[in-house]
Amino acid sequence: MTVPPDLPALDLAEFDLAALDLAELDLPVGSIRGVGIDLVQISRLDAALTRQPSLQQRLFSAQEFESAHSLTAGQVEPVAQLAMFFAAKESVMKALGRGIDSMAFTEIEIGRAPDTSWGLTLSGRAALLAGQVGVNTWHLSMTYTPAMAQALVLGLAV
């Protein structure tokens, strides 16, 4: 790839994303503080939950599990719904720039907002980490195919 002559080249080797502290930046209200995306193979999650039933309690709240089994009403398989929830949780972790060991999966809860759109609620360490980077509003989009579930989140300061 060549850079047009009127644009300076950007040396990404000198840019350390891990050292970037978003909380110290004076970003305008309404700015995006984090973006996360994740893709989950539904059959893999299904196999893991079948093989290790206790995994359900580590990954999902009782409300999420109930929602996956009751709200779908035959439209979405419960395991596909759970896979979308899992993808959303991983997306939140990515948007916060953190790994799976920095918060419990159950500290990120996916549910219906009053307007019936999907939303998420943070608690515990997840809420603390979001506050540290200035995220106080989330936008969530989830989708699935017969094989895959995907989620995208935007963490905003508003």
C-alpha cells in the first residue's frame, strides 16, 4: 500500500495502544471510549455447556438463561441466544481493553431494555472498569446464523 504524497505516513510501531489511558484524555461528551466485537461458534458453546453444566452459572445469570429459553418462542434456539449473550460479554471486555480474567462474565448482564431493544448492565469489577475509562452508556447489536453468533458493542461517554 502506498501513502498519497499529501498524507504523512503513520508509524504504528511507535504507537502503544496498551499504554493508552482513555480516562486521562479529555474526550468530548458523546465520544466513543471503546468498541468490541466477538464471534462465537454456536456448536462449540453448546458442546462446552453440555460437557460442563456448571459453566452455565459462570457465564450467564439466571435471568439470561431464562430469557434465552422463554423469549425466543421458537424463533431463536436457546443456545444461539446464549451464544449471542456470550459474544456480547466478550465484546464488552474487548471494548474495555480487558481480558476474561479482569471481571466475571456474570458482571455483564444482557437483557431487554424498556423499549424492547437489547441492552446490558454492568456490576462489580466490570462497572468499576467502565467508570475508569469513562463509559456510562452502551450500544449493543447482536445477530446470528445457524452456525455463528456475533455481537458488537460501543462504549460511550455521554
